[in-house]
Amino acid sequence: MGIHLLYSDFCYTTAMKYKALMLDVDGTLVPYDFAAVPSDIVAKAVQKAQEKVIVCIVTGRDFGFIQGLLQKLGIQKGYAVVNNGAQVVELGSEKLLYERPIEKNDANEIIKVLREERITFYIKQNYNDRTFVNGPLKTEDVLKSASMFFASEEYPEEKIDVVFKKLSHLSAITGYKSHHSAPDAFGLNITHVNATKLHGVEVIMKTLDIKRDELIGVGDSYNDFALLMACGVKVAMGNAIPELKEIADYIAPSVRDDGVADVIYKFILNEKE
């Protein structure tokens, strides 16, 4: 089981070794609400953290959907892993460092299964666009660069399980359940098998020439297993799914209790809020 470490367990020299902080968005920086922005407490902590480490966003959202977050947090440089790892974007220049879309044949099979199961879905076409699909595709162009399939959290877990079972023969894709709030409400994310948060973080590691044990990763849901496994220090939010807490080194307060600020003050700033 993950160990809930105490503030006194960390010394200044330990805190100083970290070079980058990898932060999930929904359920971590903000509650699961696409209109939400980080609290003032979290924003202040992130701004302080940037004086010591590189703060990166690692999310299932597309790039356009994190602009308000970046502005509130004061993050103008660094990197963002978006669409669950399908793209890595350099902030400021908006240069695309990595991209791995789903193969067209696989995308067609995913569409077939989602429609069979009556799942309403989005196709995220690249790092900054999304197409809502509720009916026949108007053009095959939408599948030239399908980065990620996304369905909102409005289905029973059993239905999501059926979708993944029907797609299990496709070896070049990977899928995650999405589950943040309502007990019986689940969604899904599907990307290329080489487009996970782990792959995105590894691109950043290589770009910055830093090691895994110099990274802190913070998340709350199923797609954050890949994020935490990419980092030396694995942090699960207090509101995280139980399975993620099991692999965590530290369990932070919940997103509504400003858990990210707690992580920053303990691990990076080595001081109390």
C-alpha cells in the first residue's frame, strides 16, 4: 500500500533534488469540471515552484482546453503532454515535440464498436482540435490524424468494459476508463499504444536530460497510472481511485483541499503553506 508520508520525513537536501513536477489536470489541479480553474492557493504554490523546478501539465485534455489553466497558474514556459500522451507541446513556441495518432484502420474499428454500444464520443484530431461525433462521419478526413477518442462520464462501468473487450484484439491502441465524481458514471479515453502519459513524460525527460528519480508525478485517475510510473515520486490525490493510491509513495489532500499546493510545499519548497 502507498505510504502517507509526513512533512517531517523530508529534509531540505531531499527536496532540492527534484527538477520537474508533472501535474495531471482534472481531479488534480481542478475538480472534474471543464470550466474550473485552479484555486488561488494552488496557483500561488505553482508560481513559487517554478522558481525551483519545471512545472509540466500532463493531461487527457487537448492543448486548447488548458489555456485558461496555464494563464491562472502563470506557466509560460515548459511543456504540456496533451490528449493522454498523443502529443507533447513546448509552451511558448507551441512547437510539437511528439505526436502519435491512431492508425486509420484502428480508428474505424473503434468507431464501429462505440456505435454498436451507443456511446456518444469525440474524436480529437490533433493537439488543438476536437470533433463531436453523433451520427455518420461527414468526411473521412477526420480519421487522418485521430489522436484520441473521448467519451464523457455518463455510462455504467459495465458498458465501458464491453467496449474495451470488443477492442482487445487491436494491439496498437490502449484505453482507460475515466471516473472522477459520480459513483456509477464512467467515460473512456482511447489512444495509440505509444501515446500514454508515460510516453509523453519520457519525451520531456529526454528533452531536458533529466532522470526519472528527479520527477514528481501527481494524479488521481486510471490514466495516471502511466504518469506515476514515469516518475520517481508517485503522488496520488486524496480523491484518487483506490488502485492509484496503492502504488503511491505519498497521498496528498484532495483536489478540493488544494492537494497540489501541499505537494509543492513539502517536496519542492520544503516549507509549510
